[in-house]
Amino acid sequence: MKSVRHWLGTAVFVVLALLVAWVIPYQFPQWPVQFIQFIWAHLLFVGILLLVLCYLGLWKLPQRYVAVVPDEKDRVDLEWKARQIMAQ
């Protein structure tokens, strides 16, 4: 059941992302300019957001992937290998 929910959630996310990518240029023709202005105006926020996303992606995500491995030594080794692959 978890697999079905995972794929359904992924499909919903992809459809919403495509819908947003299709609608935004027509509704807001100047959005690239406004987006760049927002980034430059809130540079600290964007930097902290990127650091948090890197932390979650390179530290917490591998821990979640290998949480089902019962042996702690194997889990640590698999976490490290997952981090190496994700960082490449």
C-alpha cells in the first residue's frame, strides 16, 4: 500500500509541476524578471533555503533509505555510499 501511495503522490506532484510550468508564463509574462529581483532582494533567505535542502538531501535522505537495514555497521556503510552517489 505504501508503494501505491508513493507513486500516486509522485504523479500528483509531477502533474502539478507541469501545470504550474505551463500556466505561469501566460499569466505572468514578466515572471523571469520578477523572480530574479526576488532572489537578489532575499539573498540570505535563498542561501539558507539551499543549505537546508542540501542538508536534507545529503544527510537525512540516505538515513531514510537505509533505515530498514538491521545491522548498524551495514547501515552506516550504506548511508555513506548513498551520500557519495548523491553528491556526484
